[in-house]
Amino acid sequence: MEIVFTGGGTGGHIFPILAIVREMKRIYPREDLGIFYIGPRDKYALSTLEQENIKIKRIFAGKIRRYFSLQNILDIFIKIPLGFCQAFFFLFFIAPDVVVSKGGYGSFPVALAARILHIPLFIHESDVVPGLTVKKTSNWASEIFVSFPSTDFFPKEKILTVGNAIRREILSGTKDKAREIFGLQQDKPLIFIVGGSQGAQRINEIILQILPEMLKEFELIHVAGQNNFQQIKAEANVVTPKELKGYYHIYPFLEEEKYKHALKAADFVVARAGSGTIFEIAAAGKPSLLIPLPHSAQNHQTRNAYAYSKTGASQVLEENNLRAHFFLERLKYLFSRPTDLKIMADKTKQFARPKAARIIAAYILEYLSPHKEGSD
């Protein structure tokens, strides 16, 4: 049994794939389960998958931009055709039983090759607003798994609303381990700030402006992103009074082992509004403040944020309204109303779908079972 996954290459695509693969291996722990990933070059994403013994095949991939750019010429006439030829070659010789697409520009050549080779295609759409590639390839899909009940565009007969696939391991953190790893003081509310790989800079700037004032009220675990991390850390060290330094814990990125403990220990989360982040926060039962990344494709982060906030589990602060002291006062106001925070935490349960990865994995494996039996 061979299964090929494909996606755009960012963490938003890779982590759900990782979650589904892990569940497939739990359900079907046999050596004849072959898992492949075909997608564009992305050093971090591909190394993450390789650690799970997923066989990697790299292809060229090009974006189709909705504005004039000379890069479109290179992508449309060179990268996309080359990527398709590579994907066709890999799929022909792997001969998978199914292709599972997470969307993103990197998945288009693989989905197209799967259609030509008559390989069943399953799609998982994380966001409220489907991406361009998913829209283009959805007509070829056997089934489409969606994360948000309000996701539109797709034929209703193809849709299965399951939530976003999250790694069950991130829900196994403990507060004691968090204290040990991060050196937490634990005498103030702990806020976990996650800017994400693309959208950390504006949040970082706001935090630096009010850091001493924040640390008087809160303890922070701040994931500041890889870009300019050393500069941000140095500036934070300068502006933070000595007696408050123990309340500030800054990192460029948190691997899964640390992330799960930070998420468990947090009293509140401030984050961008990628679908994966939202579903992880919800599954962990944490109240949150979402700051959508502006100008994200299809404005999907803003749509995600407001779809989630309708449950009452979260509040939204758009970046156009993001001012340092306004941000701080919003946090202080929320923590002055512990009953409201408890209600927000309770509301996460109405939205969380922690078993989404297992549902998707089981569905695909069950789909394959009669097909494999028929071919034996």
C-alpha cells in the first residue's frame, strides 16, 4: 500500500501531513505501508518529514500570481511544466494507491499528474477560504476534507467537515516540564506569544515597545521567529529591568517537544490566525487573542480568525488596530475578568476537533482496503 502526500511546503501544510501519517502508522502498523511526499524544496519542512521515515521526492514548483510579475513567466513556462514532468515520473514509478493533497502551489503538479494517471485524489483544506490551487484541483478530488464548517466553494457531496489535522503529541505537555524547560517563575499569568514563521515581525515590534510594562503583569514565552531573532533578543535584554528578566523567555522557534509544554502551561495565547495554530489552541483549551496576518492569500487568516471568534473562544485584533498600549490594555482587561477567561476556555471545546488526523487517516485507509482486496 503506497500513499503519496503533497503540499506547498510551509508548516501549515507539513504539520497536518505529519499528523495524518502518524495516525496511519498507528492504525496500520505494517511494513507494506509506504508513505511518500512529493513537493518543492523547503529545508525545514522536508527534514521534518524525513525524521518520520517519509520518502521525499523534490520537484520544481511555481506560483501563479494574481498581479503582473516577470517571475510569472519563469514559473508558468518553466517551473510548473518541469514540476509536472517530475511529478508524473515519480507517480508513474511509485504507482501509489492514492494521492493526498494539502494544497499550496507545490501541490498543483502532483494533483495534475494524479488526474492524468487516474490515481484517486483526496484534498484537505485547512482554511475557511480555499486556496487557488485547491480550487483548481477540487474537481478532480474523490473527497475533500475541510476544517471549518463555514468553508464554501466545494460541491457539498464531496465535503467532509473534520477539522484541521493536528499532532496528538502536542496535547501531551505538562506544566512541571514547562517549568523545568523554560525556567518559569509561575507567580504571574503566563502568556504564550506565537508570531509564526511569516508574521512575527510586527508582533515583535509591539512587544518590544511595552515589554517592561508587560512583565510587571505577566510572564511571557515569546516565539519571535527566525528572522532578526538575535537583534530582537538583544533589544529585549536592553529594555528589560534586571528584576524582570526571569519573566521573559524568548525563542526563535519551538520544536514539538518544547512547544507542547509551553502550550500546556500557558494561561493565554496570542497568535496569528493560521488554521493549524487555531486548532491547536482550541484543542489545548486555551483562551486566545488572534492577530491575523494582513494580506495573507485570499485574506484567509482574517476569515479564519473571525470564524473561530464566533464561538466565543477567542478575540480578534486586526493589525491595522494594533497599537502597543491598546494591546497591553486589552490583555489586562481580559485578565481582570477571570470568569470571562474561563468561559472562553470552555468555548474552545465547541470548536476543537482533536481527532481530525485520525478520522482522515482512517477514512483513507478504509477507502483503500476494498480496492486493495479487489486487486489481490
